[in-house]
Amino acid sequence: MKNKKHSIVLSGYFGFGNVGDEAVLAAMVQALAGEMPGVQIVILSNRPQETKDTFAAYRVEAVNRWNFREVSKAIKKSNLVISGGGSLLQDVTGKKSIIYYTAIINMAKRYNRPVMIYAQGIGPLLTSFSRKKTQKAMAQAKAITLRDQFSQELLALLKVDLQKVQQTADPVFVWQPPEVETPPLMSGKKRLVVCLRPWQNLNTSAIARALNAAEQAGWQVIFLPFQAPGDEEIAKEVAEKMENNPQVLEALTPAEAWSILGRADFVFGMRLHSLIIAAVQGIPFAAISYDPKVTAFAEEAEQPKVAEAENIDAEELTQKLALALSQKNAAQAKLKEKKSAWQTAAQKNAEIAKELFLATGGLYDKEINNV
């Protein structure tokens, strides 16, 4: 019994240096290990050795996500394949994402391994090709958990069996990151942490104008990129258009980003996980939406969406951001009311994964030692 492998394969956008997705992975590993101490976790990663080193404390294995022979072996040996979290099944960035992640689900089906869609945000799905591929993948899943209502409504339109669908919450809501040292932040003023990302036709001059007004109102602007080099470049572009010299950080680790956002007084962001990490720490935010997932979370959190990324008007953004900053105390109170429900919902993801794992006869170290 001790020599038999019992493992869970995690498939997601891992190993690409994106702070949000790496935070999701860290939260998933921690939650799964918490539910099943010592469970063997195998991560499909773009940088497998780096991923393995990062999670050495959990003794994870990592496989090159592009080596389909190795991926196939990992899935064949596994008890459960988890697809998520994040926004994997979408085609805004092209068809490659849909093709890749549904291929992993199809591979699991080929080996008769159960699949769980784990706290995903589904869509947008702009083409019939993407909708059909997603519909088929959802049909193959044993359980589906979603992080927002928009995704559930989309699956209903695709006629997915909603009996196996639950709306939970993003895994990051139950993450407990390690304490880490972070770069020193400029002090003496209220901290406004800004998390931007590249986007077509993004009006950086309008954003700079709104941030200039915030600085004049007594806020210290700090740019926190979530992925290099794109986020760093857009942050520097906006900073160069501002009147003063805001602080521009380099892209950090997820734990460092968590610490920086937790020391903010307000967050102004495009990156979804900058908003989620702020929210769980009770830091109010205002969002620029480039994707329905950002709009959905802002509405759920009852925090303002101050602009659409492709249609930013300088005067309107300046006014809306100023109003949001002036109402930060009320916004913060709303986040504190929601925290417990978010955390309970997020933990449900790992509980469902445990049920599926055990249903296959899967064992983890705590049980194996008692056999």
C-alpha cells in the first residue's frame, strides 16, 4: 500500500510569473494540503523546477506543461485532475487557451480520471468553437466550482448540468501567505497602490491625470506591477506622465504583493487579484474593468468600477476616483462584512476536491500511515 501512488494533478496558468495566478496556485496547494495532509500534488508548470522549489515544503512534483508525454504519465498515475483556478476557459486572448486546457481535460477523460473545475471564472467565449469546446469539457467534469455569478449564467446558456455546479469563491480568499520582507514604501501620506496591466487603447494620460488629482488631495501613489515586463512598462508610462515622482516597484512574489497591498489605504487596479488580495485584507478599492470578471467582482464586493479599460474619459475618471477615495471608510466596512462568507466559500473548493479524491480510493500520507 505504501508504494502505491495517490496523487492530484493541478492544471492552470502556472509558472509564467503572473502574481495573481501564482497566488492562486499557492492558495490551492495550501488548501488541498490542509484538507489532505501530505497528499501528493503534481503541478503542470511552464517552469517546473522553479515551481517545485517554490513549494518544496509541500513536497510537490512539477511537470513541464508542454511535454505531453510527461503530462500524460502524470495524469495516468493520478486519482484526480483539477483544472483551475483563474480564467482558463476564455478566448479573449485567442483560441490557444481553450485548446490547451480542454486538451488536458480530454486526456483525463481518456484515462478515466475524474476532473474538477476548481473556482474558475468562465469566459468570455466569443466564438462558437470556444463555446462548443467549453460545453464538452464541462460535461466531462465531475464537479464544477465557479468564482462568480457571471460564469454560472454563462454555463446555464451552454446548457451545462447545473446540479454539479456550485458558486464558491476564489482560492486566494483562504490563502495564508508567509510573512516576508518587502521593499520600503514611501511614507507620510495615505498610500494609493495602483495595479495596471497592458490593454489595447488604454488611455494612460487619463489615468495619470486622475492620479495627479489624487496626489494633490494628499495621496501617495505607488505602482505595483503583477507581471513583468508588461505591467512594469505600463506603470512607468503612466508615472512619466504624472507631475510628481510616484514610487514604481518591480514585479514581486505573491507573498510580497500581498504584504504591499495590505499596507495600502486604497487600491486602484485592473488586475483581478490585486482587488481580491486587497478585499480579503479589508482594503477598499476602485476598479478599471478590462474583462467581465473584474466587473463581476467589483459588483460582488460593492466597490466602485470607475472605468472600462477601452473607454476611459479623463475628467470622468478623475471625478469617479476622487469620489471613491472620499468614500473609502464606507467601502471598507462592506468588505469586512463579506470576508467570512468569502472564506467559507473558498474553502469549499478544497472540501469538494477531497470528496472526489477519496471517492477514487485515493489516500494521503495521514491515512497511509494508519493502514
